[in-house]
Amino acid sequence: MNAKTKAIVSHLFVIGWLIALIVNSSKKEQLASFYIRQNLGFIVVWVALEVLRILPIVGPVIRVVGGVLLFIGWLMSLIWSIQGEQKPVPWLGEQFQAWFRGF
């Protein structure tokens, strides 16, 4: 599996992310590692949004607005990985790269 394919597979939810992580661990490639970190960030944000839904009134609003923004960021990331470009998503992409540097 080449770097671009691993980057694309990492966008396929948690299972795809795990597959990309495992395949990339034997031969680390910069593009794949970049998108593995980005998608780990998406997974963490998604879990946080799910937890926030327990808050009365504001929880569902935060979840919907956050979910839409998360989907837009994920879609941008997927498009860039298909194009073979290494771009961080707006707002949190640089933080994802710093937080998950070990991946």
C-alpha cells in the first residue's frame, strides 16, 4: 500500500484509521503519517462531541454545529489526501499534528 492509499484509508472511520496505522507502522511514510494524525484528531473531537450531548439544551446544539464543522474538515482532508497534498485542516489541524506527533 502506498502513502496516498494509506492516507485515504485513514479517513474511513476508526477501522480504516487502525488499518492505516498498522500498515504504516512497518514503513512510515510522511503523507500517510500526516493524515493518520489528522484523523486521530477527528476521532477525538467526534468522541468529545458525543460526550457533550449530555448537556441540557446546549449539548445538542454544540453537537450539531460541531458535527457539521467536523464533517466539513474531514471532507477537506479527504480531498487533499486524494490529491496527495499535505495540508492541515483549518482551526485544529496544526494542533493535531503537534498533539499526535508520535503517530
